[in-house]
Amino acid sequence: MAIIKTTDKDWLDFQSAVKELKEYFLSLSARKGRALTYNVLTYGCQLNESDSEKLSGMLSAMGLIPSSGGELDDADVILFNTCSIRENADRHLFGNLGVFKTLKKKDPDVIIAVCGCMMKVPENVAKIKKSYPYVDLVFDPQQLHRLPLLLRDSIRSKKQLVNIAADDYIAEDSFFPIDRKRKFRALVPIMYGCNNFCTYCIVPYARGRERSRDFGEIVRELEDLASKGYKEVMLLGQNVNSYKGEDGKTFADILRAASDFEEFSRVRFMSSHPKDISDEVIDIMATRPNVEKHLHLAMQSGSDRILKAMNRPYTISRFLEIADTFRSRVEGGSLTTDIIVGFPGETEEDFQQTLRAVEKAKFDAAFTFQYSARPGTKAAAFEDQIPADIVTDRFGRLTEYTNRYAEESNSRLAGKTMEVLIEGISKAGDMTFSGRTITNHLVNFTIPEELGIDPGPDNLEGRLCEVRIDRARPYSVDGVLVSLRGA
Ligand code: SAH
Ligand code: SF4
Ligand code: F3S
């Protein structure tokens, strides 16, 4: 599969399609006597979130405004950005697509499009073609930069347009208008795709081969973000540590370049693969104050036999060695992970080894998954698939373990006063605020009235403050604001 960079011609085509669509939507809006809206529904990981910021940016450039925000809000352009990993991903998509059938009937000008990782699985595309003829446009994550052209063509032809790329494109962020969702946090993909082919995983098929963005382009984007007042950057990639830039530039170079900007209070990254994380990167985490003291390192299993069957090229003792290195060098750092239970062939003994590894690594938090066979992956064809009741049982036992260590990790913060980057009003909706420590611990806190602080989100989002932590919960800690840093 060829890896192709976008060209000047792509850019000119892009601009002319955006212009044409802007005119089209302007006349449609005049006809309807109201502003036109869009709704991008995002499932999946931060890479999909980042893609959605670009999709939204392109739709805004066409003159559309975001709909009022509900998940299944009516809008004039509805775009599903799907994921193939999330549990019940297909039920989400196909269930929700049905909801829009009546809307489309009522108003044939409504545009319904589906993109994202699920569209790289041919069965899903076939299902849309067969059962959802009112979907206007289907495209995949490699085609993001073609949205305006595809949208224009689908409007012109009034037929369902399905466009799944055979090539792995790399479109630099500068190609896109981007509507960043959070005003303080910028998602910055540094590479796309994955070459690892873990036997359970669909991502290499959905996202294509690894492509690293241009180092200079990334630095220019960081410069721009710093000048615009972003406080947090999140460097993204399926395996950020295998970044390969021109002139031998590595992930460590990017991390250093990002942390050189004093404007950023937090430099974060996701995800690291145990085979790629280097002592150099761990040292940067240890020594640079604005680099997060948090490493997300997927373990997947504690059994060497299962790791091998998963095509994860490390042993559990090597994994635990990296965990030790991180713990000893990055003081107070937090280590989080992904674990799958019920991989084909997993015995009770393999599972016990996973529990023992969790005991040793004492993860500060863990995302736990029940193995789910994904059509097209190697493991889906393995013979010894584990019955659902055993998977559920092991899952329950594992989460009991991981929750215990997560709560212990939170308990260690109790009584301390910690620096928190404020993210906003907490979801509980009771005027408690939420934010994160540099170790990625989630903190909910209140602001004593006598401090006379304006609690408006515009005043607080993205600001650093000191919070006294007084209580630990399983997934977060509670505290009280002590002081707010600078303006
Ligand atoms: N590239 C990242 C992982 C991205 S996918 C990494 O390797 O660290 C996020 C997580 O989803 C994986 O780490 C894995 O634990 C889980 N996952 C992926 N495919 C799965 C499947 N078929 N069944 C269950 N969990 C899966
Ligand atoms: Fe999937 Fe493995 Fe690639 Fe992560 S490293 S995206 S788990 S194939
Ligand atoms: Fe899902 Fe695709 Fe991300 S499968 S987890 S949205 S890369």
C-alpha cells in the first residue's frame, strides 16, 4: 500500500469544493429561512476525537454551525465518526442510523454521512449499502481531507456515494481548518496508523500503515498553539513512541520540542507500546516539569504464552522491568494500562498470571476489556475462543483487582496539596469543578466562596490551581481549592 502525501492540487481541489459547498449551503439556508447546522457524532479514541475536530472545522468552513449539542440532535449535516473497538460499536451506529430515517424522509436536504474505523470493515459498508440507502456518503479515516470533494459529489449526484481508499494518505494538520473542542487542550496527532498487527486488533486495517508527520510541521503547529494560548497539548498516535521523522527525528525530539514551550503547562502523549518506550523518553518525563508524569503502557496480558499469541513482542518480565524503571525514575508518576481478558486459549492459569502482574505493577488505573472477536483479525479465526460466561467472570475478578489499586493510588494523594489544571465544571452539575494533576489523576473540587473567585468556566478553564485533596474515591479524588495561579 502506498503512502501518499497530499499535494498542492489536493489543496486547490479542497478549497474549490469548500467554496462551492459554501454557496450551496448559503442558498439552502436562504430557502429554509434559518441557519444550517451540523452534528458530528464521535465514538472511539482520541484519534477519532481529533479527526472529528477536523471534520467539524471543514463543516464550519462551509458555513454550517454546530447543532445545539444533544447526541441525536437533528441537524442539516449528520456525520457519524465510528470506532471498531468500542463495545457494541455496531449497535451504536446501526441503532442510531435508524433514528435519522424519518428525519431524512421529512427533509430530503438533510445529509447523512458515515466515516471512521468501522468503514474499513467491508461487512459494515455492505450493510449500509443494503439496508440504509438514505445514507448519502460513506468514507474512511484515510479520506478525511477529501470530505469537501466527496460531499460535493454526493450532493451533485443525489446518489449514495461510497469511497473507501486503497492508499494510506498523510494530510498534515495545516491542511485542515480545525475546530478544537476544548479551548485549553489541543490534540496533536504526530503519526497515523499502526504496523504491529496484534492478532486481536482491527486498527492496522482501519488506519493503515504507520505514517509520521513532518517534524517541522509539528513544531510549527505547536508554535501556533502556544501563541493562541493553549495550555495543554496531547501528542497522539497508536504508538507515539515509534514516531520516525526526517533526519532521524524521534519521539523524544518531539517531546523535548513540545516541552520547550513554556506556554504549555502540560505536555501529554498517548499511547506507548512496551516495545518502543525508551529510557530517554522516561528521563524526559522525569526531568521536564511540564511533561506529564503519567505513562499509559498497554500490558494486555500477564501470560507470556498469551502475549505471544497476541503478537505482543515482549515478555511479562520485560514489561514489569519497564514499569519498575518508570516508577523509580519518575517520582510519584502514575502508570496506567489496557488489559484484555478472555483472549482465545486463555486458561485460568494464564488469567492468574495477569492478576499477579497487576499486583506487581500496581497500576494507577486500568482500562479492562473483554476480548471480542473482530472479523478480519487473525485471532477471530483462532479455534479456542473462550465462552462468554468465563470471560465475564474473569472480567469481574480482574476489575475488582484493578479498582483496588486505582483506589489505593487515589488514597496516596489524600492530605496533599496538588497542582491541578482546571478542565471545567464537573459532570455532576453541582458547581464542583474538575481537573487533572500532572500524574493524570482526576480531581473534583469546590471553591470556597470567601476566596472571591469568579467561577465562570471562561475564567477557570485551562488555569492552574492548588487543590487540597481530602478524600479518595475509586476513580477520582475530592478536594478544596486553595489558590488560583496567575491570570
Ligand atoms: N495502540 C494502543 C491501543 C489502541 S486500542 C496500544 O497498543 O497501546 C485500545 C485497546 O483496546 C487495546 O489496548 C486493547 O486492550 C483493546 N482492544 C483492541 N482490540 C480489542 C478486541 N478485539 N477485544 C478486546 N479489546 C480490544
Ligand atoms: Fe492495535 Fe496493537 Fe496497533 Fe495497538 S499496537 S493499535 S493494540 S495493533
Ligand atoms: Fe476505535 Fe479507530 Fe480509535 S477503531 S479506538 S476509533 S483508531
